[in-house]
Amino acid sequence: MWFAQRFIGAETLPFKMSELDVQQFFSLSKDDIFAVCERFRDDRRVAAAIQLLFLRASGRPMDRFATVPKVLLRSVFEALGLPSVSIASLRSLYERRQTLYEHQAWARAYLGLSDLDEVQRQKMEQVLAVAALEAAHPDDLMRTARIWLYGRRIIIPGSRRIADWARKAFDATEAAMAATIEAALGKVALRQAIDWAYAPSPADSSSHLEWLKTPPQRHAPSTTAQTLEKIRALKALGVHDWALDSIALSKQNAYAAHVLMRRPSMTARIEQRRQIVEVVCFLHATLMELTDIAILQASRRSQELFRHAAERAYESRARRDGATLQQAVRARAVLRDETKSWRERVLEARSLLDGIGDAGSTSFASQIRRALAEDSRRVHAHLAGLRAIDFAGRPGDLAYEQWQAWMKLQAIGGREIPPDFKLPSVGLHGAPSSPICILGPGIVRSRPAR
């Protein structure tokens, strides 16, 4: 899409142009050649053809003294059947200004382009007002305006006029955002949020803004703890309750990016209304991003805990299988001992086989759950940290029901499950869409999303 529209609104030709550019955007058709040759004499055809090509590609007339790439000149000369010459700029193609105006007027009439009237201008401003709801920068609106005008075969005005329209639409949306933010937070909470953003963080002497911008360093439980600490700090500020759904997420991320790319001291110097919008959007977008990061980190930690539990279960089963094999070998040797009576052999073999027990009948999943239960300290620490995240789920979502059951058990306290407490299923086939599947009170198993 960008490639097809990259010349729209251009004021001059690029210094260099590829053969592909000429073929795609600046080639003369048979009708073009016939119209140029019919209207102009030989010494005027090249200049008129270039005006025609530029106006069709960009939607606006070309500057009189713009440089013309040699590859374009060669293509025009060849198309018109004229001897190729080297011309540096349009200055040498025009002897008088009136000729330029005549060529531009002819090209506009040939292409069927018109000037922007008052009705079309009002329609364009309405389009920009809607586009401004999600635009990240006034430059995005300028491009929207150029494409809108180009699509309606309207001559694109100069950049200054388009920039004024774009800035007007962008400022109106920003003012509406500031009003929405003030209504959603209230003046007291808004002032508290701004003051908190510039206040020293608990981690070091830097501000909360700088603290929140610090990316996670590595995959480790301490990194997850730092992420959860930031989430708790933002929730204590009430960021999760801010009703900003009417502001497009792309718009919030765009303003948040401005804060992310500059020092807090520079943010504190900008105009107050824009500063409020940027800081609030940054705090809100950062909470959402940190929540995503925390869930990803939790999923990795769950996988790590499960992998270690599975390794311990494998080792335990291998040891148990080895002991079972030894008992079986000893029982076989006893049964083959002809020096004893058959009764003595059967009783002794049965005694050896009774020592094997029923461990072999349990599923591997049960063995993993047992290994996780034996690692309850790390598992509990992992789950306890996730309480900073407000999980939600649909009815029948087994993983969510397991999480809710664990939360209720933590609220009840104690080391025993109450007799009347209803536990959800802890099987392996629940809630395939959930990143974490709880297999029992204090036990988790990683389950990738499908």
C-alpha cells in the first residue's frame, strides 16, 4: 500500500528514480502521447509530458525549477520519439512563466482534476476528525488528507494548508481526550497521578516514570517479582479503574510512546494539557503491557516448575522400576529354588512381591502432581505473586474455576481443605485456552494456548 501511494502529495521529484518507478508511476500511455503531440509542438512536448506525469502521480502541480531525474527524461524522450538530450531541471524546459501555467492548466483539464471547494473542504475536515481518533501524530492526518483528496481527483494544496487542517483535527481530539481523562479520574485523582509519576520510585532515586520504563533484564523469579511490584504500584494508584475505553488503544499507545522516548524532565516541561494526556495514557498503557508481560513470565515459570516436577517424577519412576525389577528377579530365583518345598517358595515369593506395592498403578500425571506438591514452597510463591493480576474467565472454564478455588482456600487459611469445600476437577484436559492450568490447591501445570 505504501509503495502504491508513496508519490501522493509530493512537491518535487526524487533526485534519483529507478526504472521500476518510471514504469509504475511515470510512463506515458498511447492516449497520453497522442494528446501531448496534438496539443504542443516538438519543443514543448517534453515539458508538458513531465507536468502531466507528475500531476497524475502526486495529485499536485510540480515546481517550475524542480530537478528531473535523467531516467525519467530518457523515458519521456523515447516515448515521444524525440532525440535524447540531458536536461538538469525544468528551468531549461521553459523560456517564460506563462508556458508553465499553460502546461499545468492543460494537464489539469486532461486529467479531470478540480480545485478544493468549500463543500469538499468541510467533508475533508470531517474525515480528519474521525481519523484523528486513532492517529498517532498530525503527520498521519496529513497523509490521510492527501490520499482523500487524491482519490476524489482534487488538486492537493500546499503542505502548510494541509498541516493546518491536520493540526486542527489533532488538537480537537487531544482536547476531547483531556476532557475524557479529567471526567474519568476527577481532578484530585488526576493531580495525584501526575505527582506520583514524577515522585521517587521505591527501587531507586529515579522517578516512577523512569522506574516503569525499565525493561525486564532476564527470565528469573526475581524479574517476575519486579513486574508484579510495578503492577501493584499502578493498581494502588487506581489505574485499573480508569474508564478510558472511549479512547482508542492505538491513541493511548501513541501518547505513551512519547513519554517512553524522552526523559521525565522533558515531559514535565511540555504544555500542561498534553502532559496530562501523555502521562495518563502512559500509565494506563503500561499497566496493560506489564500485565501481558507478567502472564508471559508466569507461563514460563509454570513450564519451568512443571518441567522440574516431571524430571523428578521420571527419576522417581526409574528408581521404582529398578527396585521392582530387582524384587521380581529375586522372586523368580526363589520360585526356581528346588531345595525348598513349593509352599515355602510361594510364600517367600509372595512376600517379595508384596513389597512392590501399588505405585505402578498410578498415572504419570498423578506422579507429577505429587512432585509439585512436594515443591509447595516454590509453587505457592509463584501463585501468590499472581494475585496482583485480576484474572477473569467464562463459566465452565476449568482453569479459571481452579484459580478461584485456590484463591478461596487462601482466604480461608489453614493447612487442611474443609470437608464441605467443592474442588474442581484437576485432570489434564481442562481449559485448553488458558495459559495456566491448576491441578490442585497450590499446584499448577503449564498449558500452552491453542
